[in-house]
Amino acid sequence: MDDQLMGMLSKHLLNLENDLPGLDDLLLPRQATSGENAGKPPARRGSKVPLVVSILDVKIEAERTLHRWVGALLRAVPEVGSAPMDPPAAARWLFGQVGMISEMPWAGMCAEEIIGQARLVSDVVMPPEEKDAPDPLEVGGVREIVSWARNLGAQASTRSVYRWVERGVIPSELAPDGRVLVRLADVLEACRDQRKHDVAQVN
């Protein structure tokens, strides 16, 4: 394996470590249990992955690929000891063994498979058209911030944000043009707290 392929393998193993938890997030239901969005399915961003390939299929194949090459390295070099089974941790473990992998006769095949899976996972978690999207607003009008919060997967509404402002749950400022300004981070935190409260009530 040449240095360029080693570098690509290292990079994509780190990408897998970071992106795999995102597949779990996409698989978790986020339907609101109360409020004006109660009973409505969550809006999910699209993906460049063909429709015949489900998120679960991508997750399973990525995990199988990692475990297959972890097993191959452990069989080839038993003295490296044990490896974690958790997929993100397995990706990190393989990252630490890239130098050893490069000496194996199957190094090229390993790199190609892992790089391919990492790119597929990345396209599911963050579709290509979204990777160059502008950074979210930190502070803005309620409608602007609610729009950004929804894009980030939060169950937010203008009504709920105004209610949180009135109750003092989140701080706000009044703009010269009369708009109520709030911070995106505050709205996201309030959405998380509301979701925990809703889940606790259901349980």
C-alpha cells in the first residue's frame, strides 16, 4: 500500500468513527408526543443513496466491513491483542493499526472496502448538497432560528419559542425593527429539554 492510499484509509476511518453515530440518529424515531407537532412524522432530509438501499442496510454493511478487517488483522497478527466491537471504536482501533495493515497482502482490498463504506455512510448522514451549506445563524429572528433548528432535526415551532421567551426559558432581545431575537443554541437546548420531558411523560 502506498502512502497516498494509507492517508486515504486513515482519513476515512476517522470519518467512519464520526459518522456512524449519525446513522443511529437517523434510525431513531423523533415524532413529537405533544404540542402542535404531536403525531406528525419527523421531516428527514433526502439522501443521494438509491432508495433500494435503506439506512439500516448501510449501517449493517459498514459494521460488517469494519469487523471483517478487524478480524483479519487479529488473525494475521495475534499479538496486537483484542479490539473493541463497538463500530465507531473499531474504526478508531483500525486507524491506530494502519501502519500494520499496510504491510498485509490484503491491504489494498481492505482500504478500498473501508473507503467505499465510509463515503456511503457520509452521503447518508450528510448528503453531498448539504456539505457546502452555509453555517447556521447563531442569533436571529424567531422564524429564522426555528427554520435552522428544524434543519438540524429539532422539533421546534414559532409558537413554542415565543412561549419559552414569555416564560423566561430562553433569553431574548428586541431588535430595532421590533423582531424578537433569540440564540439558536438556546432554542436547541430548550427543544432537547422538552423532548426529554415528553419522553418521561410517555414512560
